[in-house]
Amino acid sequence: MANFYCEHCGSKYSSVSSLTSGTCPRHPNGPSKGKHELYEGSEKPQYTCKFCGSKYSSIVSLTSGTCSRHPNGPSKGKHTPAL
Ligand SMILES: [Zn+2]
Ligand SMILES: [Zn+2]
């Protein structure tokens, strides 16, 4: 069965409907200010931040780090996985 991940926090769900019904602790609007949003890329052994190129072994660890090249400004947001 496929897994579905939130692009903001890396939470894993077995369906898109359950993913998007949950509140996201790392939502870009602020903690718990929005729902999890689907990461539309495939599962990979390594994930790359689309802004700075940092590599992490999971979306959870990638999105926990602050991005020095975030479009909102340096360290104004988290790394975001490239598809
Ligand atoms: Zn989330
Ligand atoms: Zn980054």
C-alpha cells in the first residue's frame, strides 16, 4: 500500500483524505494554522530541499530544519522537499 506524506512535516498517512484532515504542526502559516498538505513526489531514499539543495533521509528531518535560502527570507521558513 502506498504511503502519503505531508510536505510540511513529513507525517505519514495511508490515504490522502486522512492526511488532509489532520492539523499540521509545521504549516507555513504557523503551527497548527492549517492542514497537512500532500507531498506529491515519490518516496525516495533521500530528499532534497528545493530552495537550497540540502539532502535528508526523510521528509520529517528535512522539514525540521530552517532553510537559509527560503523565499520568505533567510531562515524565515523550513526546508521544502523537491518533487
Ligand atoms: Zn504536516
Ligand atoms: Zn532548504
